[in-house]
Amino acid sequence: MTEATPKSDKPSSLIAYLVAGAFFMENLDGTVIATALPQMAKSFGVTAVDMNVGMSAYMITLAIFIPASGWMADRLGARTVFAWAVAIFTLSSIWCAMAGSLESFTLARIVQGAGGAMMVPVGRLVVLRNTEKTDLMRAIATLTWPALSAPILGPPLGGFITTYASWHWVFILNVPLGLVALPLALRLIPNDKPSSRPTFDWLGFILTSLTCAGLMYGLELVGHSEATWVVGGLVLAASLVFGVAAALHSRRHAHPLPDLSAWRIQTFRVTMSGGSLFRSAVSAVPFLAPLMLQVGFGLDPFVAGLYVLTLFAGNLGMKPLTSFVLRTFGFRTTLIGNGLFFIATMIGCALLTPATPPVVIAAILFFSGAARSMQYTAINTIAFVDVPQEQMAGANTLFSLVQQITFGLGIALGAVALRLSDTLLSPETIGLTLGDFHTAFLIVAVVALIGLFDSFLLPHDAGTLVSKHQPRRRATVSPRS
């Protein structure tokens, strides 16, 4: 139980929009920087490849500190931690913009990653604690939108800023968002704290942080080039060992970090296992699509960017229909049916050629974006439909950890699929061919299909309290008297 047992008297929708705005700031920052790296490298007097250390430092810092987010929120209060996270993220964004060297920039990114590691999971926890189960679908749909839109809007926005202004403005963008979010957080978010506050599980934190940091770094190495596959594989193997040790430790500790108890709940387990594979497949699309359009089709970045924006249009177009679809068909049918539809769009991408009419290309990307939006919302919502309030902090921390890893896994999946296609199908050709991209999309489709298997095990009435779906009952014939 918490000290403030009732739900917040503040409208839960306002809290959800506030947290979604913070999520958008964090997600946009991670994607908008990609197109600014060459200009930043020139400013720092280094190569563009050297700038990778700044992005890696940010992602690894996120992975290290996310495990502590739930404990921090319980210890200090969600409002306190979220407000401090927004402040740290905003101030470190100014530091990034003022950095005059790669070393200074990397330090700023580490501090920024620490802020992001607290801001995202604690923000989601705030929404989960202050939203009734019946309104959970709407709230999760609001939080899902930034994760879908930022990877698509970020690169063209970063390109526009670096072309017509300078790379410094990429980070200055966060300042007005932070200045708006901070006072709203202090006003809207309650500072609930559990009455019992367990001690910090240092061993669990260290083992889990090593596991997550190793996974993120290993996935980056595997997705970078064939030359780093061996090292990446060793790092991934080491992280697996730490992960097994962390899981064994969690069984023996009274208050483990992270808490794995929610894994016993079927609806939560589905989104962690098969749902993670599907999220990885979904995350590979914004990586593969613009590359195929530029390298495989020979389009310029601007035209390719316009095509990719249709993914965003699909995301946006599906958002108002999410509640209706889930209410009509329920979670199980939606996850399976919409998942198969997304897989069909991946097969469609594998059939595209430069001769394909532009309207067909745009239509396939639009419907792929719509399916991404629906599946993300359904997977993320069903994770928490059966989680009791006393387990919400631990479940949210575990969810945030796995989600962060699957984002990295999605990019690595796309990169490895391309490398494998290039090595096996066109070893005599220098560079990637259109056929390599086609094969990569088919590999992504297979991964998404595997991720659907455990959805078939869900009961037909899974999450009905949230979706408000009423499964049809089979008519029973009464025996004749």
C-alpha cells in the first residue's frame, strides 16, 4: 500500500500527456542526432565514426541506471525522481550543445543518459499508478505514440536543423520542452511512496546493469560490421552469464532488483517474450526502409524521407481506431490478426522495386505504420492488465529494461539481416544490393511470426476489463425434459 492510497485527483489524461511529452523529448533526442553526426564530427575535429562513442555512452548509461528507477521512485517519490530526471536531461542537453570536444560531449551524454534512465520508466510508473484499469488502454496508447513517431521524425528533423542552422540546435530543442514539463510535473504528479521501503539490492543492481550494458554494447557491435561480430558475440555471451546470475540471485533475495515476480502472470509474460521479438521486428523497419529506398532504389534522402513519413502517417491514422479495434476483437484476436497483417506488409516491402508505382510504395509503408501502432499499443497495454498494484513498480522496471534492449535488438536485427544477405546471396558484389534488402525484410517477417506464437496461448477473454471486449459465448442447448 502507498501512503496516498487513492488515485490522484488530477486528471489521469493530463498526466499521461505530460509523460508522453517527456518520452517524446527523450526518444527524439536519441534519433535526431543521427543525421547531425557528420557536422558534429567536423566541429570536434574527429571522424564521423568516432562520434559513435557519444551515442554508445548514452545507450549504455540508460541500460545501467534503468534497473534502479523503480527503487528510486519508491524511496524518494515518483514526482521527485521524475522532476529531477527532467531537470537533469534538460541541463545536460544544454551541456551537449555547448560541448567543444568529443570528451566533453561524451560526458554530457552520460549525464543525459542517467536522466533519461529515470525519466522514462518512472514516468510510465506514474501513469500506471494514477490510471484506472478501465482507462489503461487510452493511457498506454498515449505513451506509445512517441516511441513510434520519434524514430521516423528524428532523422529528417535533424537533417533540416543541421542544414539550415547548426547541430547545436538539435540539443537546444529539448530546453523549451523541459522548461514546460518541469513545472507541470511538480503540479500534476503526486509524490506517492510505499509505506515499506526495502533496502537497495546492490548485487542485483550490479548484475542486472552488467547484463543490460553488455547486451546493448554487444548488439551494437554485432550490428556494426562483420569485423566486430566476434567481439560482439563474446560481449553478448558475457552478458548472458551475468543475466543468469542475476536471475538466480533474484530467486533468493526478498526484494530483488529487478523483481521478476510479474513474469508468472501470463499476459505480462507474453509481452516480455514473444512481444519482445515482435517489437524488435517492428523497430527494424525505420532502419531498413530508408536504406532500401536510398541504396536499393537510388532515391535521394529527401524523397526517401517523404516515403518514410508515410509510416508516421500510418501510426497517426491508427491511433484513434485502437480502442475500437480492441473493444471489438479483444487482445488475443487483435494481436494475432494485426500481427499477421504487419508480417504481410513486410512481405510487401520485400517485393518492392524501383518500378513499383509510388502510390503502392506509400500504401504499403502507410499500412505497415498503422500495424506497428496497433501492435505496439496492444502489446504494451496487455503487459499491465493483470499486474496488481503492489507489483507494478517491479513489473514496470522489468518492462522498461526489456523494451530498451529490444530497441537495440531491432536495429541489430536489421543490420545483421543485411550482412547475412550480402554474405550469402551476393558475396561477389561490392556493397548492398536490392535483393539483400528484400531478404532482410523476409528475415524480419520470420522473426515477427515467431513472436506471435505465444499470443495463440492467450485466453479469449484476456484483458477484457481494459479492452471492454465481450467474447461471444457458445450457445448451450438445454437437454429436453
